[in-house]
Amino acid sequence: MKLSNKRCIPCQGGLAPMDVHQAEQLLREVPGWSLIEQASKLRRSFVFKDFASAQSFACRVGSLSEQEGHHPDICYGWGYCTVVFYTHKIGGLHENDFIMAAKVNALHEEKP
């Protein structure tokens, strides 16, 4: 099943974060994203024509994240929006982070 079709499952903590090899495998399914901070986080910057478009996208990412119960760090300004996912409860990456990255990619492809 495609990552973008999956739903996030609540992470209870107590799990080990995904190892680098697993993260690199899933990274192939989320074009444009990169692993940062020793593969403990997933990041992508999106480019927009102006501030309003970047802000609108950031709000749409926020709404999607609230629906899924998995919340990124979002930073935006004139012409850009950067999204970072990681699972706070385990201090690293979980499949949920890649599910959300795939969903954000799909959101970016949609017309607002």
C-alpha cells in the first residue's frame, strides 16, 4: 500500500526509533525529502510564488497534521515553507513520519 494511503497510528513511546537503513529505504517513497540530524528527522522545503501561497500551504499542512494526529515543525516565509517530521515520543523517525511526508507531497500537488 502506498504511504499516502495509510493512516498514522498512535505511537505510545517506548519504541526504538527507525534505524538509518530503514529510513533510507522509506525515503525512496517520499521524493524531495531528506534525512537530517543523523537520520533522526525528515525535512523538505517547498517553494512558492509569494508569502500568501506559502502561508496557505503551511495552514493546509497544519490541518492535515491535526487530522492525522501527527504534528510537524513548520516554518514559512516569503516564497517557502519548510516541514520537518519526527516522532517526539521516541526521539527519532517512525513510519508515521514517512506517511505524513507522502501526504504532504500529495497536498502540495493539489490545487488549493
